[in-house]
Amino acid sequence: MRTVNRSKKGISRTTSIAIVVVIIIAVVAGVIIATRHPAPTTPTTSSSTTTTTTTSTTTTTTTSTTTTTSLAQTLMSLVGLSSPPSTPVKITVWNSYSTSENVFFNKTIAQFEQTFPWIQPSVTYGVGVGTSQFETAAKAGQAPIVYRDSSDSGGALFAAGLILNLSSYLPSSVFSQYLPIAIKDWTLNNSVYGLPDNVNYIVMFYNKHFVPTPPNTTEQLVQIAESVNSTYHIWGISYGAGDEYGYRFAAWFAGFGGQIFTTKNGVVMPALNTSAMVNALNFWYNLTYYLKVNYLAPSTGAGGAEGQLFVSNKTAIIFDGPWDLNAYLQALGPNLGAAPLPIVSSTGLHAAPFVGSTGWVVATPQASGATQLQIKAGLLFALFMTDYQSDFSLWNTAHDLPANQQAYNSAIAQINAGNLTPSYLNPVMKGILEQAQFGQKFPNIPQMAYYWNSFHQYATEFFAGKITAEQAAQGMEKAFVQALEQAGFSLLPAFALAPIEPNYED
Amino acid sequence: MKTNPSLSNLFYILPIVAVILFLFLYPLAYALYISFTNMNTFHFFHYSFVGLRNYVSLFKYGYFWTLLGNTALWTVGSLLPMMALGLALSLILNQRDLKGKSVFYAILILPWAFPGFISLLVWQGLWVDPYGMMNRLVLPLLHLPPINSLTSVRGAWIELITTNVWLSFPYFMTVFYSSLQSIPNELYELADTDGAGAFTKFIRITLPSLKGTIAFVFITSFVFTWNNFYPIYLLTGGGPGISTETFTVYAYQQAFSYSNYAFSLRCPSCQPLSWL
């Protein structure tokens, strides 16, 4: 009877003890984690009033004020303002910078507020790049006035009429201040829709302990991977081709002679169903399943399986972007090497990664409800964040590759002079910048949005052994066409894919 | 003037009617309406009615049947082992002579003590082939081959269903256990007097007494599992290809990868149809 009575209680003593123990363990684990990785102090909204700029002498203050005033006047003239308005102007800003980049951002926004005291930015930190969050806010007419996005998703937002055509607001001389590849990334139908603050692409990171000299060709890549595998019993390469959405794979596709879009009779069409795609897929399949030198990692980046294997000396080569550089530098130190992706031996072409860009866009009044004055303030913000001083500061703080021409030149000069610290960072950055010569423009036409899932669906089936490379190439092109059809793109017999005209209202 | 009391009583339910209208019926009707339009990134503010075009394309491209098959496999494949395991464990816990019952119960409901999302991230790591604990330790111990959701569709399903069973069995166990405790002991004592064996008692007493509970649990869990999104999204993302993609995952990807909002909403609208 005692057992029955006990079981009818809500929670028995033992259960209560067990629950308390679990909670204690969870709390202790939480404390340990928090102690090991102190959380960055990034407020959800801020106007950076806590950052103070002190000047030690009157002379410095005067110079600083003069420079600030002069910069303010120059930028204001670019947006058609002769003097500051009498009342403060509030702007909403969505910031997609990473933790290390936010060190730069917090410093720069304080300078911005000093330069334009009449503009009051309200910043939301930690927003991801991409269209979905912005679209959701825009639907309610509450998109941020200024948003930092990637050039490809910015292209879709521009085609949707959600962000401004900056060519109508700024003189063309402004755009010549940026690297041509960066400004091309932000141009659609001869209209510039964003101001770039960096260029980005993937490179080959290698561990010098296992790979003293990086491979120049895919033949050398295979040889090195096999040698590393047999000598050190670690993976030669970690490349999760089996879970790809086609961002990194586009480099190999190009190396095998392919391109995502082609033009036939003046019409842009998808071109995935090619021998280049078949060969590129088979190349990685062979490395993975027959030679067994590539680890088909389930996740990418410094925090994913690829990065974790690389930092723990369990793989010799990975393909990743400079955005993860700090993690690799910390783990490998002078053993870290960076070089361009190799030449594909069978074609003689460089594996050419997408050269993309992130930058600042300004929402249309319909999307954000902004007034003309707020738009001008937003433009000033974008100009300020991407000018020489800011972009060079972003490079120095987080090693983002500058999109501003002058900042880029200064960065190159720094590397050539070997001025980066620690000193072993100089050859790494040199290798990263070298890759820019062999990249391809990141397509920013709105049709590009339908490439990713089409590629992913069939590439994953191929690497799971469900279909052949030929079927995968056919399938991904068919899915690409279907996705475009479903999105209502013009599908005439010739399958016209000319970029649609943006329906922005400015 | 005298008011009709039955009419005035209706005013009292107005708040709940308003809540239902705005929080349930309006979004439902709006979603249904959008599914008949061409609303997407490129027809964002100015979209138009396209009739059944979105629904036709779902069938035309063959996605409907694949998604229906996957969703049914996911639901039934998860539900049967979850219920069987939940019932088996509740029967064990219900043994009168079982010592340390509370300890066992506390251990068995542990999967409930952690947020599902966090558990899934942990499981994601456990399944990594060959480094995760499942592939490095547990499966070799059981003399089973490794499971890799990237390289095998079968592996992806095993990974999904095993994880889902682990996440969900405490619910079934708890419901069945509480229901078992409500069965009068006298019934078993009488059966003992009649010389009935354990199996007969289970078939003649336990199962009929649990009939109502089983029906309730099955129906509610069927709907929940059918629409359950995050295990699939986090573990396999619907892959390889669309081999493990369900209606809900597909709808999410259409909305937030493609920004095809109209397309996305036809899937939830199709679901009652698929149940029929």
C-alpha cells in the first residue's frame, strides 16, 4: 500500500532531488561556459553614448573639430544638404557585423555621431544578412532605414523595390571611390543599390605543418592530400561538398569550365546541366569515396566540423573565407597558410570563387516609412561607414578586405611593408588577397536566388549515392527552371531570363 | 424595454470570439488568400490573384506526392516506436514490486528537462560520422553499421526517427503511466483469482482500459508530429535532396529561402486535403 500512496504524490522526494541536481548541473555548466567565453557586450539598441572621445590638448580638439566639420560638409554636399536641419533626425540601422567587426562599428558610430550630431541612429545588432527578415519588416512598413546586407540578397531586395537606387541619389563620382569589382557587385541594370564596405570570397587555408608548399593544381592537391593522409593519418582535405548550397562549389564549377548563367541569343539562361558540372561533381566524389582523402564534413566554417578538424590538426586543407581567419590564426599561429584555390589540371582554369561584397543599403520610403530627410541621413550614414577612414579601420580591426579603393591600397601597402602584427599574418593576408585575381563576380541578378536550393537538392542526392553526376546536373537545372517558373519569371519558349526591371518608387 | 436574456448572454462570449477571429481565423483566411496570389519577393507590395496556379504546380512538379510520402513516413515512423516505447516503459514503471521507481522515472523524463532545440543541437553532434558518440561508441557497441545522413537516405531517416523517439517518449510514458495507475487493482486481483496470466491481463484489462488514452495520444501526437518542423530542419534540412523533406519544412524553405510566400502557404492549405 505504501508504494501506491507514494506514487500518487505529485512529485516524490527522489524526483525532486533529481530535478534539483539537474538544475544545479545546468547552472554550473552555464557558469563554466560563460566564464570560458565571455559574452560580448552588444546591446540590442544603442546610440553609443557610452563611448567617449577625449582629446588631451586644445590643439587636438580644434583639429579634430575642423576635420569633422569638413568631412560633414563634404558628405552633406553629396546628398544635397547645405546645412544641418534644425531638428534631430532619427534613423534606424540594422547591423549585421560579427562580434570582432562590432569593435570597429562601435568606434565608428561614435565618430559618426560626433560628425553628425543632428542624426540619432538607433542600432539593432546581430541581424543576419538575407532577404527574409528585411522583407518581413518591410511588409509592415517598418524596415530599417539603413541595413548592412550582402550584395546578392541586396540585389533581390532591389529588384523587389525595397531598397533605393543610389545612382539617383548620389553623384557617380562617389562610386568610383570603391574597387570596381565591389561596385559591380552592387550594380543591377546600371543602377547602384548599395555602398560596399568589404569584398569577400573563399580561399584555401592550409596547415604548414602538414603542407609546407600549397598546391598550385588539382593534381598537386590530390598528391598532397594522399601524402598527408598516408603519412599523418589525418584527412588531406575537409570539404563538405555533400551539404553544399553551391556557394563554394561555384569555384570548382568555374574551374572545370562552367558558369551558372549563360547568354544565348541575348537571353540569360541557367547553365548547370553541363559537362563542367558533371566533372566537378565527379572530382569531389572521387576524392571522397575512392581516394578517401576528403572528409565530407556535415558543417562548415570555424565553428563547424571543417573548421574544428582544421584547428585540431586533423585535416590539412580547408576552403573558407577570411571572416573565419581569426579562429584559425589563434589555433595554428605561424603554421597557418593561405593561398588561392588551385588550377584545375584538366582544364587549366583557376577554381574561381565568387567575389561578393557586403555593404550598406537604404530602404525605400514604402518599406521603411522614412521621410526624405531621414533618407538623406541614411545616405550620410552609408557614406560615412564606407569612406576611407572607416573602411581602413574595419580592415585594421577585423581584417575585412577593404572595398574602398584608397583603403585597399593602404592595406596592400601595409602587407608589402610587412607591417601587420603578428608578422606571420603578412603572408597569410597576401595569399588571401592573391585569390582576388582569380575570382568571378558574384551574380546578383534576382534569378540567382533560385540557384541555391536547386543545386543543393541534387548535389546532396549525388553525394548520397542516389543519382549519377549526369542526373544531378540535369536535375539541378530542371529544378532551377521550375523554381524560376514558379516565381513568375518570364518563361517564353526560349526561356527568357533577362533581369526584371525593379519597381522601386523613389 | 426588456432585453432577451439569451441575447445579452452572447455579449459575454464576445471577447473570446474577437480573440479567435483575430488570432486564428483572420491569419488562416489571409494565408489561404495569399496562397491564391503570386506574392513573392518580386511581387511584394503589388501582388495579384492567380487562381489555382500555385496548387497546380505543386502537383505538376511531383512535389506533393514526395512530400506526402515523407510526411507520412516521418509521422507514422516516429509515432509507432514512440508509443510502443512509452507504453513499454510505463508498464515497467507500473510494476508494484519495482524498487527505485521514482529514480527510474526521474531519469526517464530527462529528455523533457532540456529544451528540445538544444537537445537537437547536441544530437546533431552525436550523429556526426565518424566523430560523434553514436557512430564512434554506441553503434559499434551494438555491432551496427555507422549512420551518416549525408551519404544515405536510410541513414537520414534512422537518425531523424531515433532522435525524435528520444525527444518524445517521456510524454507517452507519462501519459500511459498516469492512465495505468487509474486502473483499479481489483480487476487484476480478480483476474489472478481466475488464474489469468500476464499476457491475458494485458490484453483483457490493461489495453481496453487504456483505449481512450491511446486514442487521445495518437490523434494529438499525429497532428503534432505531422507538423513538427525543427528536428528535420536542424538534423537533415530535408536532405539528402528532398528525401526527408516534409510539408512544413518545404513550406518554410519556400518562404524563407525563396521568399515565395504564396507558394509556401499552399502547403499548409494542402495538408487537410492530404489527411483526407
